[in-house]
Amino acid sequence: MRTIKVDLYKLEELSEKVQEEVIERLCTCNIDYDWWAGVYDSASNEQIKITSFNMDRCYSCNITFMESEMATAELIVEGHGKESDTYKISKEFIREVSELDAEVDEDQIEYLNHEYEHDISQEYLKILRDEYEWLTSEESIRESIICNEYEFTNEGKMQ
């Protein structure tokens, strides 16, 4: 039998250069799973189903309202903070629709519904993009390494 002694270090105990290398090597540690699931769950609370999104080339977020546009807007107004863009868009949508006569302005209501769906899908794309940028940020990667109590050799190899 042979025994090998290896000194292990926490991230903050490594030299700055080695810390940078470790963070670069673990840059995907926070997105190696369905990182978008929390955003999908949050959207479903407002009766929105995100069916797909793309942040690479076409920057799109496809959504489906599980209820009416108005019901979704009301849920967002109830559940999102007044400073959020989703709240502001929903509040404005509710105001615009409530000012119309449903029988006379049917085409206008349909147009507003379509515009609302587009605007909300763009906001959820922004939420997804912000989440991705946070998860891949140096600060977030550092937090994950520390919280998971990863240990490294002096050269930065994870043990």
C-alpha cells in the first residue's frame, strides 16, 4: 500500500492567478443543468408557458398564455413588483383594454392582446438573459465554489 499526502485549499486560499484559472475552468458550473427552470416556474405562476427561447442568434422567447391575456396581466400586477417592467407593461395593457368598448373595438383589442403577448415574451427573454449572465458571472461562480466547499490542489486541480 502506498499513501500519498495532498494538501488541499479552499478557493480563497489559492493565489489570484490560480483562482482566475479555476473560475475560468468552472465557468459553466452553474449552467450544467436546466438553469432556466426557475424562470419557467415563475412564469407558470402567471399562467404563462414558455415553450422555447433562444439567446444565441435570433433572440426569441416563445410563450403561450394558459388563460386570457387579461387574466395573465392581472396575475402579473398582483405578483410582480411595481418597479418591474412586466408590472408596468401589464398595468398599461389593463388600462388600454379597459378604455375600449369590447363590441366596437374588437380588432383593437385583438391587436392589444397580440402586442401584450409580444412585449411579455420579450421581458421573459430579458429575465432569462439576466439569469444566464448572473449564473456565468465571476461572482456567481465564486459563490458556487465556496458554497459547495470545493477543494483544490495548489495548482488549482479540483479534488
